[in-house]
Amino acid sequence: MNPALALMVTGAACWHAWRELAARINGPADLLPLLLVLAALCVPLMTRAPRLRPVRLLPLSVLSALYSIAVIMAPPIFCIAPAALLICYCLYAASQDGLPRSSFLGLVLLALPILPTLEFYTAYPVRLAAIEATATLLRMNGLAVGVEGLALRFDASLIQFDAPCSGVRMLWTCWFLTSALAHLYRFAWWRYALALMLATLFAVAGNILRATSLFYLEADLLHFSQFPGLHEAIGLAAFVMTAVLLFAALRPRTQNLRPVVAA
């Protein structure tokens, strides 16, 4: 089947899933994960045009049947996953041949609206671990910092470690970057698994570094602590540094791992 036709047909057939997805979107930020994943899958398409492959009907039929079963038997939210898989598979099959690699499945999972759920279930333990690590680094720097719940005690000040400091969004972004690079460079499943573990370590370390740097602002230990926009600038710098280091670590060094866009 023609890729454009396959996208139109599957997109129209999955209208129930898109309605459920729209009901769970509170703003543009909630739609950003899906758009980023679709953009990552469209990179090979842009380089292969107009030599796009036809989408095979057998996998498309199997995935469509899976979506139909989900609509009939599963709760409404579970219809979104097979619908996203259908769209992503059409984009994949138009530029590549054979079964999708594990990194493709990782991208499909990240395209789902899992970020709010991830923040709900992991924000507290991640914040707790990050605040302990931050306090340890500050003590190594000679500051008498204690931990009280989810706050840092410094002299008479109590500096809260709020939800954005959990680093869950940075973790999701590192996973997305890893999955996109693994898909681009055709990583084997074991290499992709190792890359995800490395991305998790980088995200945690980057968030701890960000929280440690922000402590000096919140505790007013710097002369320029009140400079407008400094808080956001430090967060952006920590994220950019983490992303650059992750890209450098995952970029293949051998010629046998050529990017899919060169195919």
C-alpha cells in the first residue's frame, strides 16, 4: 500500500484513540512527546523521498486487528497504544524493510502520554534520591547542609526541593534522545539496552548537578543570585550539557554502524 494512503487510512480508522488522546491533553506540552517521536521517525523518510517503500498489508492488518480488539475489550486509554503503533509503523515501513528494532518500540512507548503517570509514580523517590546526593555534594564543598524531608536545611533557611527538581522530564528527554539515536544508527537490542542505562545515569547526574548549582542561588550565596532568568538559564545549561555528553557517548565510532538515513 502507498505510504501516504496507509497513513490516511489508519489515521482515520483510529479516530476513537485520537479522541481519547485529545481528552487527556491539557496543553501543547502534553502533545510534545508524540510530535517529537513522529519527527524522529520522519527523518529517514525525508532522505529517501521519493523512493519510499510500500507498506506491507499483513503487518498493517495485524496491527489494525489489535487496535480493534483494544477498542472492543479494553478501557479507552488502552486504545491509544495500538493506534500510535499503527501510525509509527507506517512511517517506519515507508523508509525501512524488515522487522522494527527494539529502539522503534521504545520510541512508540515514549510517544504515549506516559509522562504525567511517570511523574506521579516516580517523582517522590527520584526527588528523595536527588536531594540526598545534592546534600552530599554540598557537604563535600564545605557547606553544612542537612536534609529535612524534601528540603535542604542551611543555617536558618529551608530550601524546598519541589517537583520540577525531580528530573523526570530530563530523564524522559534523555530516553527519547537515546531511542532516536539508536533508531537512526540501527543499534542492536543489547546496545540499545546499555544506551538506555547510560542515559538514565546521565539524566540523574545532570539533575543532581543542576540542583546543586541552583542551591547557591536559592541560598543567596552568590552576588548575582537575584539576576532575572538565572534559574532557568542554569537548568537549560545542565540539560544541554547532559544531551551533548549523551550524544557524544552514543555516536558510533565504527563504520559498520551507519545511520539509516544513508540507506
